[in-house]
Amino acid sequence: MRSGVGAAVEGDREIRIGLRSVHGLRAASIQSILGSRSERPFDSVADFIRRTALDRRTRHTLAYAGALNALAGSRRHALWEAANVDLEFDLFANAQQRDGSDGLLTPMSIIERIQADFSTVGLTAGEHPMKYLRPQFPDLWRADELALAKNGTRVRVGGSVICRQRPGTAKGVVFVSLEDETGVANAILYADIFEANRLVVTQNPALVLEGPVQSQDGVVHVKVERVAPLRADSLPVQASHDFH
């Protein structure tokens, strides 16, 4: 309804995600959306489909991403309408279809919405997944708590891997950054620890890292001694910046 091609800063704490962030949305489809919208705003899913003439796969992706929520009320209704609108039907026929589905379509759960966000856009505008998984891992320190730990305190941290780095000048040392709902926890794996856990570190989208906190000159990190995958079926796979 409002997004442009790319992301746009709309306030000190507000960024609008651009249409090109939607996985698989082609440039021609984006231009069709923007061109039709410039003529007049969309007033229903049926109106959107008629005026943009997007294929079924693209309509499904946009509905699943939440892009049609303002027209349909929810993602499930958007998915239903995007799949069932016949371009030869009038707007009232589509309205009747939706009315018939109201009692059947339950809203997505928070985790389902997060999974949809990551699968279609690669990020979520809502809460970080770890916020909802936290009760399952009560012994994990949050990223924002590490600065309060005394030097040498043994901790376990967990979250989505957002960066793995192995600088050529670091003698095999690997730096890993884990993201949770409070921020980023930085960790160091010395060469022997990394080599012993290479597959776990490189093949899992989320990790649990354990070791003593090292704090010096305001720089806080965990010196990793133990590594394990953070297993949770509801945790979406995130893209990681690996070894750049």
C-alpha cells in the first residue's frame, strides 16, 4: 500500500521495507504495483489482482509476507482471496467468498508470522524470534546482560548466527556474532575449538556458545569452550554473513 522499490527512512526509529526485499518479486511486478497504485489506491484484494495482473505465485508470496493485510485484514484471508479471486468475478462475488471463509480461517500464530516474514523477506518487523523461545532456554544469558558480568564469569549465550568471520591475520581464530531479542553477543573461537566443532558452527543457523566472559576496555565477548546447536523447530532460518 505504501512501500516503494527500496527501503525508505520515515522517521528517527522507522524504516519502511521496500518491495524488492520480497524474495522472488520481479522488477516488472514491482513496476506494475507502483504504476497501478499511482493511479489510485487499491481498495480490495480483488482490485489489487485485477489492476496488477500478477501471477498466482507472486500473489501468494505477497499475501504470505503480509503485504496485503491492509486489504484483507489478515494473512490467512489474504492467502484465501489471492488464491480464489477469479478475474471474471466482480468485487461483490469476492466479498461473498471472504465472508464464507471468516469462520474457517484462524489467524496465524506469532511464530507462524515470524516464519512467514523470514521466508519471504528475510527479516521481521515484529519481535525477534528469541523473545518467544526464551522460556525454553532459561539458562541462557541475554546479549544485553553480558556487560554486567564480571570478567571470567562463565556464561551460556544463544541466538541466531548473523556473522561468522575468520580473518587471515587472526591465526585461525573465528569470530561469531549471535543475535537475540536484546542485541548482539560476540564470541571468539580459537582454532582448536573451531576445528573440533567446525560442522556445528558452520551448518547451524542458531547456536549456543559457552565459556568465560572477557571484558577489556569496554569490549565484551565470550571465549568459547563449548558449542552446541540451538534446536527449536519454530526458529526460522536466517541469513548469515559468513567469512567475509
